[in-house]
Amino acid sequence: MFSLSDQALDTGALIGALEDRAKGAGGIVTFTGQVRPTANQGSVSSLFLQAYSPMTENGIRAAMKEAEQRWPLIALSVAHRFGDMRPGDTIVFVGTASAHRRAAFEAADFLMDYLKTEAVFWKRETTDKGTSWIEPRAEDYSDASRWRDAPKASDFQSHE
């Protein structure tokens, strides 16, 4: 399941829908990202995300497909917001389910690294010190680089 919307995300409903599709999973992992109240530039009053359709959607779907090829997933869900948001608003939800907990954790981490560094979004943050465009940090790119040699689904067949 994938959605990209300017509407608020209902994480409870997203978790419930994932669990419904994840029958037989040994592990379900969810991640919810929210707008932070503070940043290096001060107190955050708003975050604006702009997506580039259909490039943003195609890229996220491709990352989801790659996750399904790398890990033995039973269910997968990505929901992402765009538009104006305030501190505490949910920006992103990623959920993965697998027979093996490690596969579920790693697939969710892989998808978040993709969303943080490669997904086509422009992010503008407004703080008490002004407005600025946000780029991924060096640490974000370092995190994402570890997936070049990530395990494939077959690596999880015989162990947890």
C-alpha cells in the first residue's frame, strides 16, 4: 500500500490496515516521522514539502519494489505527506511485515533511508529565525550507503 497526500495521516488506521494484510508475520515494524518543534535554525513554526508528480510516486514505488526483492516481506505500507505541516504533524509512515523480525526492521530502515535521501521532495522550514530550504544531512547519506550490499530475501530463509 502506498499513498502520497496533502491530507493528515491517520497512523492508527495505517497500522490496522498493515496488520490486516500481515497475517502470518512474525514481526511487524512501523515508523512514524513527525515535524520536529526545533531545528538548528530555532523553533519550527512550519514545514512545507513539495512533491514532483509523478517522479516522486514512481521513485517511492520503485524503492518499495526493491524492498520486496531484498527482504521476504508479507506486507508493506508507505504513506507520505506533502504541503504545509506544523510541529507534531505526521510526515511519513512506513510499515513492514515479515516472518522474520530482522527482515521487517531492515526493510523499514531501508525505505526510510530512501525517503530521507532520494525521494523527490523539496523541504522548506520556517523557524523563528527565518525560512530555509532543507537538504539531507551527511549522516543521512552515510546511513543510506549501507544498503548497497544489503541482504537478499534468500538470506532470511533459514534464520531469524
